[in-house]
Amino acid sequence: MSERSRTEWEGLGEFLEKRMGEEGRITILFASPGTMEAKTLFTESEEIMSKVDVLLVEDNEDHIFLTRKAMLAANGDTFSLHVAMDGEEALDFVFKRGGHSDAPRPDLILLDINLPKKDGFQVLQELKKHPDYRTIPVTMLTSSDAYNDVTKCYELGTNAYVAKPTSFEEFTEKLKGIPLFWSRVAALPPKGDEPGKELS
Amino acid sequence: MDKQIDVLLVEDNEDHIYLTRKALSEGAGAQMKLHIVTDGEAALDFMNHRAPYEGVPSPDLVLLDVKLPKKDGFEVLEALKTDPRFRAIPVIMLTSSDTESDILRGYGLGSNAYIAKPIAFDEFSQKLRAIPEFWNRIATLPAKKVP
């Protein structure tokens, strides 16, 4: 992994920024000419920081675009965003079914409520009932701020509930805060992937 | 948006209480009113309004240490998350342990977030300040139940 990344680095264009990360790690962001996307990074020890796999369950293309942008602005180097556009696909992704056998275990799930096929409540309920996958933090990300919906989601076991702001600017600001909280402040559960092993 | 947020801190370490109080007195934490109990049994007494906690508000958010006298944080967490009256209240584990098994245990029992306390004071304060920043400014807390 480290070798491959070094090659990418040498072949890449413009140097973007270098900054100190947590625990003394140095993060270096690069972008290929003409794109703004961060491509690779190094740490002091030349090991690649582990990516945080975020599963976004969202059917609104504008919101997918804005979320992706906010993630890049927050700390684009360490997040890998996966998108499922309906509730069934979300569960297939997590449970590695139907074409998703290679899907990584998400470290964080961002879940809309109004979704085709299965809504966010159903997805949340299935995840939080599962002995293994219930440990993955879920943040509801939805246009509804009706008290009933908020309380219902917390009762079903969501880890946090974030109401989508209507203005573009606020949306980006708020969305940046979500991955930052979960990756820098909270400790995410380890990547371990054997079902049931943690709840002995 | 001026409504007060009642936070129950369950913590027996005086230095940590001091730092938490400080972090929750400014910025997004200024709206938070901190209530403190120093052991696990007192935490459940507070939640249930048992003596000497008659008339205390229901917390909007609980910050819970793991190592506690009488009942530890996991026992308190389990009691809260299996009780329909309290299940919706976000509980943040705030603990010195960052072992994988404790993190998994916390999330498995329904902790809303698990925060490992950094050893350095500065870093600890920074993480503490991030709590109201996220839970007050970014997230929406559940509606307070009127007793």
C-alpha cells in the first residue's frame, strides 16, 4: 500500500498542502492538475492513514453532491464515501449482499429518512437489531426536524440526529462537522468483521 | 434557541469534573447546565428522581465515565438503554479506556458516542469543547419529556 502510494505521489501534479495531523502525523494533500480532489497522503511513518469508510444513504442527488463536497472540505483525505440510493441497497451494502460482497464495513452511516423501497426508520431498526452491525454509529441526516421523528430515531437507536439546513452554506458547515466529530472526537468501533465477536 | 440543555455528568475524578465544567461554560456549551453525580448509583437515582434528587430536571444529554464507584459506566448505560423512559436520551461515554473491546462494548450497549479521554489536558479540553459544538449546534437532541 505504501509503495503504491509513493508512486502515485511522484506522478502527481500540484502540491496542495502539508499539515500536522493528530498524534504527530504529517498529512500531505496532492491534487492532479485540473482537479480539486485530494489524491493521496503520507504520514510521517509513510504509512497510509486508514480511511474512514462512510456510507451515505441518500436518494437526492443534490444532497449527495453537497455531502461529498462537505466531506472533502472537512478532511477529504481520510474519508471514503460510499453511496446507497435506497434503503434496500443500504442494507445490502452493510450485509454484503446482492453485488456488494466486496463492500467494506462502514465506519459511519449517514442515513436519510425518506428513501425508496425501505425508509430510514426501517433501515435503522434492522441495523440496530443486528448483533454485529449495531455497533456502527448511525447519524440520521434528514430534512425533518419534527419532534416525533427525532425522538423516534433516538428510540430506535440512532447515535445522532442531524436536521439538514435549507441554506447551501449552512448545509456545508453542518455537514463538515459530522465526520469531524466522529473521526477526531469520538472513537469509532474497530474495523473487525467477524459477526458477533464483540458481544460476548 | 436559547433553551437550556441539562447535562448530567457522571464522573468521580475532580480534575475531569473541573475541565468538563470549564469546557461547558463557553461557546456552544454556554447553554448547557451541568449536573454532577460521582457514582453510578447516584446517576440512576438522579435519572429516577429518587432522594436526594427529587425535582431535578430530566437530562437532555448524559456524559458517562466507565470507571465509577458502586456501579460502573457500562451498568449505568445498560440500565438507561433498556429503559423505554430513558432510551432516547443520548449517552456519551467519556473514558480513559480506548481498548477496542471497551469501545465495542459501549456501542453495543447503545452508547451514542464513545470518547476516549486524551492524557494531555489541552487535548482533553479540546475534545470536551467539541461535545457541545456537535451535540448542541450540529445535532438535534430529542424533545424533553415532560414529567
